[in-house]
Amino acid sequence: MSNRRQRIGRWGEQIAEEYLTKKGYRMLATNVRTPYGEIDLLCQREGQIVFVEVKTRTSKAFGYPEDSVTPRKQAHMLSAAEHYLQEHEIDSDWQFDVIAVEGSPGGRPPRITHFENVLS
């Protein structure tokens, strides 16, 4: 992945983390690596574990950010979440959210769309 894409991705994750914190989510971890892929943000809200996939786009040239959460990506997200839950012996309610961030650092305020409970 290019340095520019990594910078944009990290920026989007930071924007999403700030957004969730303002909404009352408690951050538990960021960029959690599993054999099935990375979990961008791991947080908790009202006793429920929330796994968050963040997708950032600087333009709509390739579609909306959420368009990149394909069925294949969803399968990896689910496997990563299940692995994390088993590895940490967590037996509580959980959900998977997607946060789409549109914009770029130094530009206009980003547009944030929060899709809740996208996997079950």
C-alpha cells in the first residue's frame, strides 16, 4: 500500500475514532491484527463490544467508501471478530459497524456515514 493511501487511511480512522468517542463509545483498541485481517477500531458501548471497519475515500471516482465492503471483505471481518472474541474469551453481545469517511486531511470537514450492525 502506498504511503499516501496509508496516510489517508490513518486519517480516516482518527476521524472515525473521534466521531465514535463523541457518540459515547469507549475505545478499547485500534488496528487489532488477527490471522483473518485487521480490525480497525474496537470499542464498547452500553456493555456491547463493537468492531468497526473504517473506509475512507478522498473522491467518488471509485464509488462510495462503503462500496468497498464486499461480501468477501464481510467474511474476513466476521472471521476476525470471531477470532478476537474466542482468543480473549469474551462472551458478550457484539456488533460490527462500518464508518465511511469522505474527504481528505486539510480539506473541508469530512462527511461521515455510520452503518450500524452490518453483520450478524
